[in-house]
Amino acid sequence: MCLFKQKNNKKNMYMFSLKYKSKCNQIVLQIDTKDILFICGGAFIDLEKTISDRRKDSSIGFGAPVRANMRTGGVTSAAVTSSLLETVESSDLIAYGLIPEFVGRFPILVSLSALTEDQLVQVLTEPRNALGKQYKKLFSMNNVKLHFTDKALRVIAQKAMAKNTGARGLRAILEIILTDSMYEIPDNKHGNNKVDAVVVDEDSVGTINSPGSGGKILRGDGALERYLSEIQLKEQAENTRATEVEVERDSDVSSRAMIL
């Protein structure tokens, strides 16, 4: 299929001619482009390296990207990449490989910033079809509850940011965490051996550089409620202990001030 474009200046219209090689006839469509906004988007991998070369950024200073790391093919953080893409110009796209005639037809150039940790947590929890809700629905088909702790969601978001995969990498991380649990759940058991819930906490996720232990399987009726109550009591004890330490520290400071 071939596409030919001709502008009619009198009517401000573009005439699109579509010609199929397998047929002799030609289909001509006339479209009024007066009220049409054309948007072109893409990933543009490693475009930030071209921008950095144009700016001649050094590795000295606050927030300055390390050019040596870029030239050797090292992974650049999403924050540095976003800051560089915000300064993109038409000359950068031409140096990247696009022809000037094509770049000249786009008077406005904008970039999308990388998702932050809070935004990735929102992707996991808030949308109607959020990944967390999808897995909870999947587990509920086997009458099993799925619970994510707040700290676990934070670590999952941090892992996605460290890999520079953004929101697309969240599902892969969740699959690694919940794969063993999803194989264990369909095994029908009764009584105390019945799977009541699966909990994903910090230990399940692991750290940024190391994998976790996977989802924790809780067995027996009411196992999730007991687990949450134990966690709540533990947090209350830790908060009480922290308050006591702070009070002791303040009293020591005041006593030393009175002695002086």
C-alpha cells in the first residue's frame, strides 16, 4: 500500500491517496485537517546520550549525569534520563537519525518523566484494573486471600525503578514473588492444612539486589486475621519502645543541662 499526500491550500485539506499494489484501482480519501492534532510518540532508546553529548555535560556538580557511564553503555538512572529528555531539541532528533524534513513538521517536542516510587505504588493499588487487584481476584477464585504490606509495595516499586522497567516491570516482579504460592494453592486441603491466605511482606520481596522468599502461605481458618493482629501488636510494641527511648534520651539531656 502506498500513501500519497497533497495539500489543498484553498480548503486547508490534505488529500490522501491509498494505492494497493495487488489492485489497479486507487482509493482517494479527502480529510479536513483543520481541527486534527497529530501526535507522534516513541521510546527513542539512548536519545539521552545524544542530548548529553550536545550539552557536553561533565561528571562534576550536583545532579550532573556521568558521561563516561553513558558512553560505555552503562545503565543510566531514570531520574537522569528524564532530566536530559526535558531539554530535547530538534537537532537532537536529527543527530539521533530522523530526517530533517520529518522533524521539521513537529513544532512542539515534549518528554514524559519517569514514574516515581509513589506513582508506582499507585499503579499497583489504585486503578480499577490494578495489578494488586488482579492477583487478589485470581487468588479469590480458590477462596484464598492475598495481602500486601505497605513496605512490600514500596520495595516492589524500588525494584522496578532499579531495573528501569517502570510500570511494565511490576507484573514480572509479582510473578516471581507469587509463582510458588499459585502452584501450592490449587491443592485442595481441609482443616488446619487449608490455605487461608498468602501474605507478601518485605521478606517475600527481598531487596533491590537479591530475591525474596516468595509469598508466605498461611494455613487454617482465620490465619490472616491472626497474622495481622500479631503484626499490629508487634508494631505497637516497637512504637512504645521507641517512645520510651526518646523520653530517656530527653531526660538525660535535661539532667546534663541542669548539672552544667
